[in-house]
Amino acid sequence: MLGMLDRGDFLQCAFVIPKGAAEKVRQRGLEAFRADIVELAPLLKDRVTELRSWDDIKLLTVKVDRLREWYRPGLLCIGDAAHAMSPIGGVGINLAIQDAVAAANRLAGPLRTGQAGIEVLADVQRRRMFPTRATQRMQILAQNKLLGRVLSSRELPTPPLPMRLMSRFPLLQRIPGRIVGWDSVPSTLPHRTWAQQRQRERPQKWAKADIGARTRKPASALT
Ligand SMILES: Cc1cc2nc3c(=O)[nH]c(=O)nc-3n(C[C@H](O)[C@H](O)[C@H](O)COP(=O)(O)OP(=O)(O)OC[C@H]3O[C@@H](n4cnc5c(N)ncnc54)[C@H](O)[C@@H]3O)c2cc1C
């Protein structure tokens, strides 16, 4: 099975193999690997030569797990360090960024006052645990119901109805995008605090110019 993501000026490709089969693939040789790719995606015929050595191919061993505790005194694990995600859905970066925003929001204040104790770190884990578990559960479901079936057969499978619909009506592809980006408790930066901070940092002359602009009379009132 070959997954391809259009990244604008390049295609990110994932050649999916059963766990533990990497050595077997290598032993068959690079030429056989290139041929396997072209068999699955003939449009890559003149591109596979870009794979000059095994160094051009990265093995991503799929794991879905998470730490029981993400913290120790003075240490907080977030992103991949706290939870290994499956590549299904390409969500690793989303979760890592959401973790980082949640950690920044929770830690910024306590760190300023030197009060970032273990309870604060535990709060970050509590806050991020549900989205992590829910996403991992969805990935395992997709793995068992879909990918497992595809990998165990040489037949071309019929994609499930939602995928066929998304392929026919591209606008629907926004729905999984929304779901992936969705967070049960939105990890947004506190707008008011940010705006107030910006106001404080704004050079004085800008502030004066703004006041001028607000109090300036409309052109029609000038004689
Ligand atoms: C081949 C591949 C393809 C992927 N494709 C996708 C995708 O399409 N979409 C998606 O969402 N996710 C994808 N992922 C997963 C995604 O990259 C990760 O989930 C995400 O980068 C996790 O972010 P992170 O900040 O937790 O860790 P990382 O991005 O790994 O950041 C950790 C950083 O720490 C640095 N570091 C490590 N050790 C030390 C040290 N001792 N001292 C100082 N710095 C150190 C590393 O150099 C690195 O910069 C992919 C992963 C791989 C391997």
C-alpha cells in the first residue's frame, strides 16, 4: 500500500509494510523496491530514481502508546515524548502543538512567580489526556478495520463509503481536517492578555498617532 500526500512542491510518500518486514524489503534490493512503488503508482515511474540509496528511505516504525505520567519534578514531556502516534491521519504535529499551547498557557503564570510545582505539570497532562486517548483510539480503529485488511490482501480493496464520498466531493475532505484540528478544550492563547501585552509594548508614538486618528475630524468637516 502506498500513501501519497501532495505537499505543494513535492509528494510525501508512505510505503506501508507489515511490522518487522523492513529487513526483508531491504534484502530484495532497491531495484525491487522501486518496482513495487511503480506497480502501485505508475505515475511515479520517472521519479523513483530519486531513491538512490536506502538512506533516502526513512523507516517509521509505527507505535501507538503513551507515558503513564508525563512529568517528574522539573520535567514535563509533551508531543512525541509523551505519546507516540500512528501516522494515520497525520496528526502527530497537531497534537504536539496543542500540547505545547496548553503547557504554555498553564505554565506561564506559575513560572513567572516560581510556583510551577508538580501539580501544575499534572494539570497539563490531565488537560491533554482526553484528546490524546481519543485520537489514539480512532487511529487503532482505522488500523484494525481498514489498514489491517488492506495489508493482508493483494486485492485492490474498495474504499469505505466515507472515503469514496470524499474523493467524489473534495469539499467533504474539510470534515476530517476539522476533526483532527478540533480540541475538546480549545488551546488558544489568551487573546485579552496578548492584546494588553501588545498595548503595553507598543511604542508611545504609535499610541499617540492612534489617538490622533481617532480624534481627527472627517475631511468633510475641515474648511
Ligand atoms: C517520516 C515521518 C513523517 C511524518 N509525517 C507526519 C505528517 O505528515 N503529519 C504529522 O502530523 N506528523 C507527521 N510525523 C510525526 C511528527 O513529525 C511528530 O509527531 C512531531 O514532529 C512531534 O513533535 P515533537 O515536537 O513532539 O517532536 P520532534 O518534532 O521530534 O521535536 C523534537 C526536537 O528535539 C530535538 N532533540 C532531541 N534530542 C535532543 C537533545 N538531547 N537535546 C536537544 N534537542 C534534542 C530534536 O532534534 C527535535 O528537533 C512524521 C514523522 C516521521 C518520522
